Amino acid sequence: MYLMFSFIQILKCQSTTFLASHVGTSILSPVFLSHTHSAEKGFNNCKKLRGKKKERKTWFNIQKGDSLHNKLSHLIETQQLSESKETWGEYTKLKLLHKQYTLGKLFIAEDGLISLKSPNGHFSQAVISVPPSIFPGLLNALHVRLYHPSKGQLSNLVARYFYTPGWKALVEEISDNCHQCASLKHLPKVLLESTFSQPTHIATEFATDVIERNNQKILIVKDKLSQYLRGTLIPDQKADTLRDALSSLILDLISDDRTTIRLDG
């Protein structure tokens, strides 16, 4: 756990320039740096951590403890083909990784670390193959430790350091299911813009409803500007009954010839 935490700190420091050049400087703002320490202290910590090249050793040990990577190493060393079992899970991921090897993209480095070639890879144009079983946890740790980067920022960062089959879908899942990120998303304009308009004259706009009490039906009309209420008993809620009742309630309130009454809606 300590080695994983140290690696994430190293990754956080080394990715600063990469994030600034690829995804903007929003994640490098003072707010981002002030969560744990000042910018100066963070820079000093980065310089100290850069001198410790433990991350590759850490990931080598993680791969050695993973059954999938052990099987992959055995296939590469013996030049065997992966079993053609039609199944999901570990065998599918093993076939996907072995296919990367047959395409010349996956290789075993001199220190024994299983890596994949990548033009923008941090490790001499290569990225580390991460066991699928721990990749979701790694993404969660990065997402939290890097203070909730956007989906694009996290994808660009992961693409420079790590690989596992289907990693892009996992990045989307982690980002889409983050409650903090969801709470900070901008709402669509259609949900923010109000279409309400305040009337400027009395008896120009009305609200109406029917209230039922003790088997009696009461038609209520309210002027939107003055909030003045009027009501009348009605025998039923048929269209003709409502039209006649509304007319009697509204007509004698109108003092402006510009008012148009529509009772057909």
C-alpha cells in the first residue's frame, strides 16, 4: 500500500507538464495544489521522489503476483498460443494481451516488466501492463488523488502510463459514477432558463382551478398580478360549463380593451 501511494505521488508530480500541455492548466490551479500542500512544498516533494526509481520494481512485483500476467509470461517464453476458449473473464483478457504481443506491441522489458509500446508512453515510449483486477482501484485512486480530473484529462494521463484491456471503458465508468463530479456538472440551459414573465397590468393574465369539497365543485380564478381571487359553484366540469363560468368571473374584471380572452384552450 505504501509503494502504491508513493507511486501515485510520483505520477502526480511527473504528470504536471503533461497535463499542462495536453489538457490545459485548470487542474494545476492553486485550488488544485492547496488541497494537501503549497505549490513550493509540492515541487520539493516531487524532486525528492524523482530520485527514487521504485515504481517499476513495484509494478514488477504486482505483475508477478497476478495469475494473468504469469500465464502471459509463460506463453511468451514458450512461444505458445493462447487457448481458444470462448469465454469471458481472464481467458478473454489473456487472449487480448497475447494478441498485442503477436502484433509486436507488447514486450517484456529488460527488468522483466511487461509493457506495451506507446508513442507518448512515459517509460521510454512504453506503458505498464496493469492487472485487470486492480485497474479499477488504480483509476479510483488517481481520480481522487488528482482531485477529480475530467474524463479527457484522466484518459490522457492513463494513456501515458498504463494499459489493461478495455481501459477506456473503465475510465468512462469511473468518471460517470463519481458523485462529486456529477454534483459539479453544469445543468443544461433548458433547465436553468425561466420562461416565466410577470404581467404588467391587472386583469390581463389569470390562473384557474377547480376545487372539490363535500361533493361541491368550486371554480377559482386568480389574477396573477394582484393575486385577487374569485370563485363560483359549478354543477360539473364540462367544457360548456367551465367556459360560461370563466366568462362570468373574468369579464367584469377587465378594464383594458387590449385584453384578449381565450377559452378554447
